[in-house]
Amino acid sequence: MTGGIDAAGDIATGALLGRAAEPRAGETGHGDHPSICLNCGAALIGDFCHQCGQAGHIHRSLGAILHDLAHGVLHFEGKIWRTLPMLLFHPGALTRRYIAGERARFVSPLALFLFLVFVMFAMIHVLAGEIDANVPAAMQEQSVHQIDAEIAKAEKGAATAATADDRARYQDSIAGLKIARESIARGGETFETASVNTGWSRLDHAVHKAQENPGLALYKLQMNAYKFSWALIPISVPFVALIFLWRRRYKLYDHAIFVIYSLDFMTLLVIALSLLGAIGLGSDLIAFAAMLLPPIHIYKQLRGAYALSRFSAGWRTIVLLVFALLALTFFFMLMLAMGLMG
């Protein structure tokens, strides 16, 4: 129950942050309608101030606050229902039209990204629960028994080994198995603190702390990925710019919009596949969808956004998938370093 309340709070917070990032163009309000703008004092001609853009309608009731929250979570002023179908089926056209200036018609990519990230992590919190890195007692006992059997088998092999080299190999295996047995018996550690010596005292100390409390280390990693998910945008934009290096008419802004809408789709895909997995969809189908849908979406978005031929979009899709893997690797290494050093 608590997890569900926390998730609802996360989704509402994400919607409010997304709403802060999204211009209020196109919104119509309810309530008092003064003759002058209450923000800048200019005379009102229509529903919006022509000087600052604030809506002429004002809300001064608790019901209006709930109305704003409902709009933030469900509608994004109604634009979400125009944006999502385009994002799913015509991502290239959505990217091109937003860059060309159709801003009031669609949810901005950054607002949508903020909202979806909050939804994704709230859903992970509900489905996975609190992170617990401790090995269950039954599994721990079973693992110890299996390792004991492997040790006995290796000791028997060492006793009957024909050569000194064979005996030495058995002894090395026995030593490694005993280290693993001791680590599991202590509660799930997979390597000893003394075995980590990078020469950087601060990093060695951070690794030692992570070994002492792996659950806390995983929690920090999750929270850093949650708070700094936006870092994927500046990490990814240079890769997209690189494959259009000789096409000067496309600017970094264009590539940034492409990247953010692409991340919107990938985040939405993670949410959808996680929910399908939670209701019982087979892992093979989920893996197949996770492998198939991203390349198709990137290809369609490249073709539509940059007006590319099939061949140009095809090879750029392949290169961009490699770049995406590099960007994700760099991002998670950064989050891991921040989690250890924090």
C-alpha cells in the first residue's frame, strides 16, 4: 500500500515538473476573467495576454488546484493525446514538426521525458519493491552445499592427479571455491575487500563501503540514475551530430529534439514491457520486442525527421545503435562512480 502511495506521489511530482518545463500555450481556463493581465498589467484582447502570454482566466479555488493536477497527470493540456500517437507511429514527423515551430500543438519532448522518467521509476518501485541485496537463507544454504560438493570433487581429483600440473590446477580450483564459499556464508559478498586495490585510496574506500552494504550501494545507483537521467541527453547529442557532420543545415538543437523524443519512446517502451511482464507476458516475447522495436523506431524517426533515403536511414540506424550502447555504457559508469564516491 505504501509503495502505491509513493508511486502516485512520484507520478504527480513528475507531472508537475513536466508541466513546469512545458509552455502553457493553448490552455483555456475557467474562473474570473479580468480586463487586464494580472501578471503584467496589459489590456486583455482575447483569452491570453499578448505581452506575456499568461491566460486571462484565473483559478482561485481548491477545485482549480485539483483540476491543474489532473491536467498535469493526465492531459498536459490535452496535447498528450496528439503527441503520443505521433511518437509511437510517426516519430520522424513529430520531430520535424516540433523543430519547424509547431510547439503549442504537442507536448515538448523535455516535459514528456521528465514525466515518463518519474512514471518509470515509480513503476519500478511498485513492481520490484525495495532493493534487498541480501541472499535469502535457503538459497544461501543451497549454494554452500553445492560449493562443498564441488570442493570435495576437486579434492578427490587432486588426490588422484597423474601429474604435478594437474594437481596444481585442482588446488587452484579448491582455493577459489573456498573463497566463494566463505563469501556466500558471510551473507552474499562476491569478493573480498582486500582483493580490491586500485591505488586510489578514495575509490578503494568507496568499494569497501559498497561491499559492506551492497543494498545501500544499489539504492544509490538507482537514485543517481533517477535524478540524473537527463544526462543521457548531452551524452547522446554529440553522437547524433557526428553522423550528420557534413549536413550543416541541421543544428545541435535539431539533434537534441531528435534525441529527447527518441528517449521518450525508449522510456515508454520500458514502462510498457515492464507492465506486460508483470501481468505474465513471456520473457522471450519481451526480449524479442526489446530487440526489435528500438531499431525500427530509430529508423522511422531518422527517415522522417531528416528526410533521408532508405539507405541513408538504414546505415545511420546501425551506427546510432552502436553509439546508443556506448552512451548507455558511459552513463551507467558515471552513475556507478557517483554512487560509489557519494
